[in-house]
Amino acid sequence: MLLHMVSTGTDTLPLDVSIHMRPAALHSHRHRFHRATLGTLPLSAPPKLELTDALKDGRSSAGTGTKTPLANSLIITQVAFSLVLLAGAGLFVRSLMNLNNVDTGFNRENVLILNPDPSSIGYKDDEPRLNALYRQMEQRVAAVHGVTAASVASFHLPRR
């Protein structure tokens, strides 16, 4: 589905979707280690103190059965902060959605975005010949029939 969203042409793109065993094995071992260590952590915990019952009930220490003014103000403050945070998150998501509709000053249609991985052929990130590689890639893409312009950027805008 993602490939269909990215690709606008009729050509098929070969993908290697095989499982790489080394990362899978590492993840499996990490999962087993965390399950073994964190799963047994409650067994080594100190005995429970009965503080939670008093906090859940919200009773004052005098045993009158009413909540203290401090407990009431803490609850009101927590609810107020939660509402402010929820409203802020909603505004943030709406702003991100609106950013997708901003006119960036160029046509996003018929754009091919490549994410090369020079480290797979032996280049390091800070290597000076990496710029020459990118220039050569740009020149070769620009030489393809039908290409009107080619450029290299360190980031790209998402498609609409």
C-alpha cells in the first residue's frame, strides 16, 4: 500500500521483503532478556505498604470521611492540565494537517524522490568523495530522456 502511494508510474519496483535473521534474532534475545528480568522484578519487591488504600479513598487522617482541600485542589489541577494538554494536542495535529496544504512554491507532481544509501557501497557519512557521488548521480539523472530538472537535497517534502 505504501509503495502504491509513493509510486505514480506503471513500472513495478523490485523489493526485497525477506526477513533478515540477524536483527530478528537480536530482537528475540532482547525480548527474552527483558521478559526474564522485568517479569521477575515484582517477586523481589519489598512487601506492600497500605498507602494506596488511603490515597485511593482520599480520606483525611482524622477519619472524618471527607476529602482534604489539598486533595480536591490537586484533582482540579490535574483535570485542568489534562484538558489544556488535550486541547493543545488537538491544535498541534490540526496545524500539522494544515501544513500539508501550504503552497511551497513548486509543483510536487511528477517528482521522483530517491533515498540512496551510500554506506551500502562503502562510503562513510563524513567522506569528502560523497559530494562527488551525489553530483554524479544528479548528472546521470538529469541526462535521462524526459527529465526536465534534477537536484539533490538533504530533505524532502511529503506528497499530498
